Amino acid sequence: MVVERLLRWATGVYAPGDMGRDVFVEGAALGDEMRLSAADVVFAPRGSGVHVVGPASVVPYDGALVEPGDELRLDGGFALTLVDYRSAAFRLVAGPTLVRVTSGEDWAAFVEDADLARSEGVFPAFLLDEPVVLGDLCALGGGHRCVAERLGRLHVDAAGRLRPAPGGATVERAAGTVNGVAGREICLAGVVADDVFADAVRARPWLGRYIAVLAVLRRVRRVRRGPVRVSGFGFRLLPGLAGAHERPDAPVLVSSQGQFLVVDGTSGRVVRVTPDAARVVELCQTAESPAAVLDRAADWWRLPEATARAAVTSVAAGLRAAGMTLPVEVGHA
């Protein structure tokens, strides 16, 4: 449980039912206004004597996790190494590694890699390695629930300054309380200029999908060898969909070893589908309405609307039986 809490603090990925705050302390200064509950966890340097107000669990660590190259060690043998994004492609991964955007240059490299994946289907190899986790996902893609507003995760630096994340903006302390913050950009505001961040995200509404696809590719690589192509990232089965966007949480369509697979990024479920069913998935992932799905399906297969409707509803029903829901579904006439 301790490792899971550390990783959710590092990534910023919290499920709706996750309880408790995760607080990472560099030194001994936490502040009496931080009243913590039994569901909260504080990671503190071993021997620091950090003062905690409330019944929170205090987890001691050795080492550090502040500057690139730092290594943090927990009791039980778990160790986590911090690497800045630009250097990650050149590092040998020997164990659990946290890759974090630590500067504007890191952010530019992250965006450049995302653009290459979107246009050519080439993903950064280091982000597909099992021991690697990408930090501050809540800020990078927008597909993850950010807990910054309720201060669900906190970083307290050596001077006692509070931030929602190591690279986030400073959180102002008020009398007896800590003011909440809003906006996922707040988690990177200390290392990426607001306008640079906003412009990049505005120009790439698919960034959340990119983050989701990275997680799916890691799963697929566990059981599939060879190249994997992802619909929407340098590859489409149907013409005219190159610029279309899918929701971040929609199932992911991949092509591997001559087969088409639909993967649920949340549950990990995988369903093998035929090429025509894969085309239906693309339509339902990208169309703005059921009517648009039917129009495209009837046009592509040269089918009467009733026949196209039956084909589309059959594919959607099969995926629903496997626990997956397409963003746009067509009902029976």
C-alpha cells in the first residue's frame, strides 16, 4: 500500500474513490495548519523528526526525490529514481523510474514526442518500459482527475513551502488553513510558463488520449510482440478521419500481428474484432452523433440504412457484453 500511495502522489492519478491525502516532505517543516487524518500519508526523510498534527501515517524514506538523478528508498527494498524528461531517452532503466517534466525544455520535448506519436505513430520507447512512470499525469494530458483543488497531494520543500506537486505553484498558507488551488496547470506552474502550457494544450485537444494510449501500449506489449499500430496515431482504417479526436477514456483500437484488438484502458479488457468491426469502432469513436455513424457506415459499405444500423448495433452490443462502451452508439430503429 505504501508504494501505491507514493506512486499516486508522483503521478497525480487518483481514482474517484481514493481517500486520503499524500504529502511528501523534503525536510522537517510541515506546519501546524496542516491537520491530517488517519487516511492521510506523510512521506518524510528518515530521522527528520517531522511534526504531524493529526493521526496520519508517517512513512520514512532514505535518499531524496527532488533533483534529477535522486533516488528514494523505502523500507522493504523499494527504490525510485528521478529522471528529467529530456534525459530519459538516454538513460538505462535498471528499476522503478519516475520521469518528470522539470523545466520548459522538458515540456517542449514532451510535446514534440506527443506530436510525433500523433502524426507518425512513433511513441517514445522509454515511456513504454514497464519500470517507468510518468509524473504529474493529471497536468500533462487532462484525462486524469486532478486533486490539486482539494489538495489531495502536496509537496513540502526544504523551506516549508507548499505546492500541489514538486513543479507546481506555491500554495498560500492562510491562518489555520491551507487555501485550495484550481486548474490542472497549477501542478506544472512552477516549471512551465502559463501561456506556453495553455497554448500547447489548446492546440492539442488529444493530449489526454495520448496519455491513455501510452498505458494501453504498455499492456499490449506484455502479451504481443512486434509492431503495434494505434488508431488515431499515424494510422486509420477509414479515410477522412486523420484529424478526428477520441475521448481520452474511450476504448483504444490497435492493430497487432495482423489482428485488430479493442482495449479498455481502465479495466485492461481486450476484445479481438474483425476488420469491418474495427472500422465500426473507428466510426463510433470519432463521429459526433449516431446519425453521422449511420451515414458513414452506409456510404462505406454501400448498404441500406437498416442493414448498416444492424451491423453497427451488433458490434456495439458485442463490446458492451465485454464491459466496453463506445462514445457514440446507435440504437435499434
